[in-house]
Amino acid sequence: MANIVVIDKNVFQGSPLDMLCEFAEHQTLVISYPLCVECLVAASRGRGDLLDRIHKVVRAGGCCGAQPLKLVESEKVSRSPVQSIVDRSATEMIANGTPPDDPEYIAMEAEKYQHDLGPIVEGMLQLGETHYGSIVEKGYLSGMRATDMEDRSTRLRLWVEATDKMAQKLLETSAPDMASYLTPEWYTWQDHRLRWVLAFEWAYQKAKSGSLPPYRYASHDFHDMQYVTYLTRADALITRDERLVAPLARAAFPQKCLSSDLGSVTRPA
């Protein structure tokens, strides 16, 4: 069986189209929902070539990733873990249709996504404020070496460890109607886990600088975080983002394959 591989915008945009199509023929290449949104935003600013690229890669065998918010909603309704991160209906529609070229439609879809994220990011910033209070009150940083805390990869591993220890308590606060049955096998569990990790990172930023990141930067972090949530059901992630995506993936999913280009992803035997 082919590996399930998620790709980010940097690699998707920077790789030769024929290489992407050839890769999609042999492995399950997932064009994540965040990537599709980034391409929609680019198209709304005159870069429609990325939507055309998605169309050609899907026709070669690539798949569209399901919207993360819908994966969470699906698990909530079914009370069972999702088995796939692929949106098959969207994949078929793109494979059998043509790329959207209506500027109003493209702008509307991009704006809708940002609107839906608004309450979530605002809630995460509030969670960061709460974490900041705990960090100050309990002196969580007092025993940590300054040199370690200056490295984001090290910090993210610490936040993952802290989150895993507090998982049940945090779930009872952020997902009370699902907390009694969620386990790490669920997409929702991993999604909330990474939200908390980001909130810890933002709290640390406030502890260092005196303020949480502004909404615009927090929203960008959340968007990038969603690439990593797909590793709940994927085998590998291809990214060149060493600012957040790669270090977060290493911290939260150390057993999964992380690569910076198509050629270094191991193909199945």
C-alpha cells in the first residue's frame, strides 16, 4: 500500500509539476485543506496558476484533504474516530471538473475559511493567557536552562510533554461533551493537543515579551498547525517550514516521516 503523504505550500509550489504528478501516481499525496486555502488566497490575488496545479496533480492521482473543522465535527456526530483525512467527494469533483476561475467565488471561499477560524484562534489566545498565568504562578520556567528555552524545537517538545500530562483535564475544559471517550487515536484529540501546545508557546512569548502574539500572527500559526494534525492519519509530511511546522511535527509525531522534498520520502516496497 502506498504511503499517505501530506505536502505544504512551499514544497507544492516549488517542486516541478511533472515530479508532483509522478509522485501522486505512486503514493497517496494529500493536498491538505490548508494548502487549498492558501492557493485560493493566492488566486484571489492573481495567482490562479496554483489552482491549476492542484487540478493537474489531483488528476494524476493526488487527493484533497478534508477540512480539519469538518473532521472534528464528524467525530463528534459519529462518536467514532475518522478513518481517513481524504475528502473523496472534493477529490472527485476536482479530478472531473475544472479549476474555479470566478474571482468572486475564490475570494468568498478564502474569506469564509478565515471567518470560521476567528472564534477558534481567539479562544486559543485566551487559553494562552490562562497558560501564562499558570507559568508565572507555578514558576514552570524556573528550572529550565535559558539556552534550552531559546530553541523553539526544545520548547515545543516541552509543551507536548506538559500537554500530554494534562490532557484529560484540558479536554474537560475545551471539549467537555467528548472528553469522556476521546483517546490519542482520535483526530479531535490530536487537534486539541496541538492547539494547547500552540497556546503554551504563545504564553511563553508573553512571559518573554510581555504580550501574546497579535491575532494576525496567531491565525497564521494555527493555519500552519493544521498541516501537522493530518499526521494523525498520514505517514509523512513534506515541508520546508522550520519556523513552526517541522519542529511541531517532530515534537508531536516523532514516529512519523518528516521530509523537505519529494525525493527523500521513502516509497513502500
